[in-house]
Amino acid sequence: MADPKGFMTTPRQDWPRRPVEERVRDWDEVYVPGALLPIISKQADRCMDCGIPFCHDACPLGNLIPEWNDLVSRDDWRQAADRLHATNNFPEFTGKLCPAPCEAGCVLAINQPAVTIKNVEAAVADRAWELGFTPPRPPDRLSGRTVAVIGSGPTGLAAAQQLTRAGHTVAVYEKDDRLGGLMRYGIPEFKMEKHHLERRIEQMRAEGTKFRTSTVVGRDVGAAELRSRYDAVVIATGATAWRELEVPGRELAGVQQAMEYLPLANRVREGDLAVSPMSAAGKHVVIVGGGDTGADCLGTAVRERAASVTQLDIYAQPGGERDEDAEPWPTYPKIYRLSAAHEEARELETAPAADADARLFAASTLRFTGDGDGHVRSLHLVAVDAARRPVAGTGRTIPADLVLLALGFSGPDQGDGLVEQLGLGMEPRGTVARDAGFGTNVPGVFAAGDAARGQSLIVWAIAEGRAVAAAVDRYLTGSSRLPAPIGPYDRPMTV
């Protein structure tokens, strides 16, 4: 604990964002470059080095947060990077994309603003790359065992890196033409620039991990054939089966899934397209769904110069403070948060129908109506109560030339034949069934990440990848020294 009074003398200071008018004209990350380093040591000083650090339990990776906070406060970046990477393969991903449940579990957050744990993590990760503290770590010797990992999202990449470093020969199969899963084509560039992803993949290549892109397991290569060629298989395909909105007018042109829209915008950034065929430019856009994917659509539509953007959230607007009775510390509370995209929408007044930012809370979609050409032109909605029942007399209509459904995901897409060809057992909710050791009903086949857990956070995805790697290593060799931060049935802290 570098400064015993740091939490009393230093107020919380977050990484400042670039001015809205500047950042919506480009696709660069929203934060001011270089503005984090001058403030981060003092922010790390606010960590109290608690006797029982609940941030450990709030983070499924078990990140050694007080340790690297102390090291950052002393400007010991090498040791901080070592402690950070001891529990997290990809801290630059979580430092950019994780909603930081660790901060909700910070002891200081009982009665003060929490330590800026996420910002400290991002600073350590960036400094580690800058100072050369993240060299490839190839194994000293090979085990002679082979593993196929299906999916190159955070779970698949974490599992592959752990298993490669343990000495196994690992090949990652990815259905898309580029690696990264949702981090590549689902996460907009303004949230995480793709060079962060590219340098990790190059590190993994240097360690010995093999990658096979544009390969759909179950279609381009038979799932049973793949199983016969490898000593073990890890299914880390994610939860890509999106939820539908069954209302009249769903069939109209212009009513799209969010994950049809976002990949096209990302492909423009990759140089594959000059303009997205689903661009929001000049259109009245309505996003149905109040989660992070909806916010990603919001920020993207703003940058594409939409005429207006409105986001519908079926839940009531939460308060600005934790409800201690319903969601006591250290659980992750549902409070009103202003993401970068919502800040942009508020300042630019993109949604005339909304009260503050682009969101309409406690709003449910009734139907869509279109023009004579069968294209959507308006969305009819109604206010709902806490039980999601329509409130009489609250119906209204808003213009909608492009509707984006961001309602979440139920499990892996089963259309590629992977599940059927392997004969995998499935849970009633649509996820792959597995036992306490991450194993499926097929010997040697393991399942991890959103494909088995269901839609979750990136920090849980990486934790699953690390844990399934330990299970596979144990299956192949009889024992394992790889860390397993979580079990398949662990869940976030709740009341």
C-alpha cells in the first residue's frame, strides 16, 4: 500500500474521453491518447490493499488487483505486468471492453467512488507492450498431443494460448476470414482498435499456435472427422443464435439483427467495403434492446451520420445510486450508466423522442409498419410497467427506416452441423451441455465460453478459456499445473 491515505486525499479520476464533436468524425478509440499515464499512479494509490479484497471475488479471473495497483503506484511496470498476466491472457481486451464488475466489488465503493481498476489494467497492458514485457512464450518441449479449438473469440484464444504454452500442438478453427470472433466483427473500432487484437494473434503464432480461417467446422470440415484427427477438441464457438422479436411487420425490409449490421460496419474499417450496404446514413434508426450491443449500434449509427437514432429499453430507467436492499455491495448493480455512445447521442441530440440520451426506457415494441415497397417506415411502441405490461394510453409511433434488433443471444448457432455431427447433448436453453470438468457427452470434446455458459462478459469468456485449458491438459496428461479460475457452474455474485 504505497499511500495509506490515498483514498482519502485523491478523488477518482477516469480516463478522459475526446470531445464528442471530434470523435464522432472518426472511428478511433474514444479516449484521449496519452492522457491516462499522467494520472494512473495516483489513481492506483487509492487502492486500500484491503484485508479481504472483494474485487478478487467480483472478477472471475481472480485478478491480483491490490498487488498490481501497488506496483503501478510505485512505477514498477515490469512487475505489474507480470502480476496482471499471471491471471489474464489478454488484459488489453478486458481493459477496453469489460464493464468492470471488480469495481462494483471494490471495498472503497461501499461509500466512495471505486478505484479505477479498469483504467489501471488498461495502462499496465499498454505499458507492457510499449516496454517489451510481453514476448512470446513458446513451450520448452512439446507433449506430442494435439488439440483443435473451434472459435477464435476470447474463450478460444485464451484456451489455445494456455494449451500451446503447456506444450500441446493447437490449431484454432475460425469460420470468418479473420480471427477474433465478436472482438473482430462485433465490437466497433471506437471501443477497441483492432491492432490490439492483431498483436496478440502474432504473439500466439510465434508461440506455435496454428490458425485456420474461413473454415466452418461441420461444413468445410466434418466435425466427426476433426474429432478423429485430434486428441481433444474444445468448442468455443460463442453464442451466436440471436433472439428474435415476434411482432407484426418483422418481415419488412430494413428490420435487421444487430449482428447483421455491426459486422458490415467493421468490414468497412477493415477495407473490405467502401460503404456498408446497411449504412445508417440519412436514416431514422431505432435500436430495440438496451444492452451493450445496442450501445455499439448507437455509436456506429452516429458515426454513419444517421438522421436520428433512438434506443428502446424495456426496463425502467435505473437510479444513479446502488439500491442497497435489492443489490447490496459487492454485487454488480443495475444503475444508470452513460456509455461513450450515449454521451454522444445526448450531446448531439440524436433522439428527439427521448428524454436525455438516445434511450426510451420502459418501452416495448408493438409492431412495425412499412411503405408500399415493403420497407419499414415506422415503429409503434407502448410504455410498460415493472411487470412489462402495457400501460393504457401510452402508445406512440416513431419514424424508423432502419430497425436493429439487439435482444441478446440464446446459444450457439446449430445450422453449421457441428452439434448434430458430434451428437452433442444440449441444455433446454440452447447451450451445449457439459459436466463439472467442462466435458461434453462426447469423450475428448470440451465446451467453454458462451456456447456452454450462455451470453456473458468478456472477462468470463477469458476465465472459461483458461479453465477449460486446464481440464483438457488434465485429460491429455493425467494432471495439470494450468490455473482454473472458475468452474462450469460458477456464476457472478448476486443476491
